[in-house]
Amino acid sequence: MSMFKEIYGNKNVIDELIEGVRSNRVSHAQLFLGPQGNEGLPMAMAYATYLLCEDKGEQDSCGKCSACIKANKWIHPDIHFSFPVITRKSGEKTKSVVWIQEWRQFLQDGAQRNVFDWIQIMNDKLAEKTVRGKQGNITTEECHDIISKLSLKAFEGEYKILIMWMPEYLGAAGNILLNLLEEPPEDTVLLLVAQNQDLILNTLKSRTQLVKINRLSDENIIKACLDKFQLGKEEASKIAHLAEGDINEIENLISNADNDNETLLKEILNLAVSNNGIGISKWVDRIASTGRESQKGFIKYLLQILRECVLFKYGNESLLRLKGAEHVLVEKLSSRLDIEKTELLITILNKKHYYIERNAHPKILFFDLTLLLTELLSDRAISDYKRSYTTMA
Ligand SMILES: [Zn+2]
């Protein structure tokens, strides 16, 4: 689906976009900018659908006309997509259209609109192992392709629309698009959907109108959990707390709810305290064999517990959002980790989360983490090993 009603937050942005269309003030080059896990891409797609809908309502597209039906399947001939791609065969010049089938499937699957997941999906599809491990970019060939596609008349709709996801991946090729952005052909709307403005060419940025997309609030996420996933209130607020405004995390967290992170954590803490090498290596094997999302889920869970430890240490018990048994866990862990150790661990866990997302080797990563836990939970002073870990991680 590509409708505004599917967007959980950013109501003000939706209102402004609709108002722009209704008063005939559609800006021809817009930059949808928001942090990772934001609703930029669904927002751009809902907006494109609204622009093309043949029976627009005051708050949303109709969802029923032929334009809506095609847009909702991401096959409308006047909506073009550009996104980072990798080469399919060695020596081949690549364009986004080469991966369009996989891209539609990616949009269909919905939950994981994260560029690292997308690049992984493409890498997994490659038959030739030699070209795997590519990082993806939006190529020079793609930029020329965009210009030639948009020079044609619209096929069916009032507008022809380009949705470019992650213009951060353009590199210098982006310069090819400057004229297009400055003087787009008639009835053309260019929507760039980005996360990090520091990685976008200034010349591109200055030619677009900024549409700021905000992170979802806890209330937005709770609403999404209640409406879309029919969760109970308690579970919904727990997920909102863990998701930290990242829309991608909601479904991941729900599907990983069965993974008992609390048990996993208790096990590794006991193993670390008793310095049980065999047990630790079995535990590492087990977590390394789960999927990347579960591993990220575990790291997030441990981060949450550690933040609660910090609150607990400062006496802010009223802020603790924990189940009964987790209280005991936080108390025990707080007695072994002083603030300095806790903060070091939080810093390193954040880095681990980042590396898992970028496909770090899980066994090495978790083995390293258990070593650190063993050290931190021992009675040694932090100064003995702090330097080696801060430089290593
Ligand atoms: Zn419609």
C-alpha cells in the first residue's frame, strides 16, 4: 500500500503535502530528509500516489482508481524509482531498473526499509561469488537513464514522478542531475528520500525544497502496534520503548518477541561471572546461528537494561519500565557494574549494533562481547583494560 493512512507519524508533513497539491503549489524537487528508520520512503510513495490519484480525497488518495491500484503495486508507469544497486555480473554497467523485480518485492515486504538490508538482498541474489560484497551506488548510467525517462511525456497521469531513495549513494554522478533539478521538464516531480544530509552533494541540496521527516514518537509507535498488529497495550508500549522511533524495528521486534532475550542475557551473565569458557562458546554459537534481526534485538535489549541500570544507580526508580524479574536483573547488574563500566559497555554495544547491521561476522562479534562482559563483571579496575577496548572497538 502507498497511502497516507499507512503513515503513523508526521501528520503535519502530510497536511502540508496535501495542501500543496490542492492549492496547485507542488514543488518540483523535494528532499525528504529524516533519520534512519523514518517514514520518508512510505511518505514519498503515498505522496506520489496522491499526486496521480484520479479521485483525490481531502486527506488521502482514493485507493480504488486505476492510478491508485498501479501505484499500490509499485507498477505505475509514471512513478520511476532510483535506488542504490550493485553490479549483477562482473563488467556490467548497472542501473536501478536491473533490480526492479527485487525492489518491488522489497517494498512489498515493507518492514525492512533499510539500505543495508536492501544491499544484502541484492548480494544474496548474485550467482557469481566474485562480485559479492558490493556496497551499492547510484551510477552514472542510472543518472543518464533518469534524464532520458523524464524527458518523455507522462504515460497516464498528470505528473511523472521520480522517487530517488538514498541520494547519499550518488557520489559525483549526482552532478549529472543538476540541470534536471534546476529546470525539470514540465509536470515532473523529483522526490529525493535521504537520511544523512552530510553525504548529499551541496549542489543537489540547494536545488531542492526540504521536507523534514521526523522520527516517530512513542505514541505513534504504540498506535501502530495497536492498529496494525493488534497488540495489547503493555506489549505495545514495551515495543515503542525498544524501537526508539525506528519504524523498521516494529515488525522486527514483534517477530522476535518469542526470542527470550531476558533468558539469553541471564545465561550469558552467569557464564561470564563464572568465566565458563565452554558454556560461553556454546552460547556464542547459539546466538550466532540466529538471524541478524534477532542479534540486533538482543543487543538492543541489553542496551535497554543497561540504561535502566544507569537510572537505577542515580536513584530514578520511578523511570524504570521493567517487568518484575528484570528488576532483579537490573539490581544485580548494577551492583557489579559501576557507571564507568556501564558507559563503556553502552558505547561498545552501540558499535556492535552498527556492525551487525553491516554484516559483521556474528561469531567473532559476540565472542568479543562475551570477553568484554567477563572482564567488566570481574573485580578488576576498569583502567586495566579500558584502553585496549576503546582502541579496538
Ligand atoms: Zn485514486
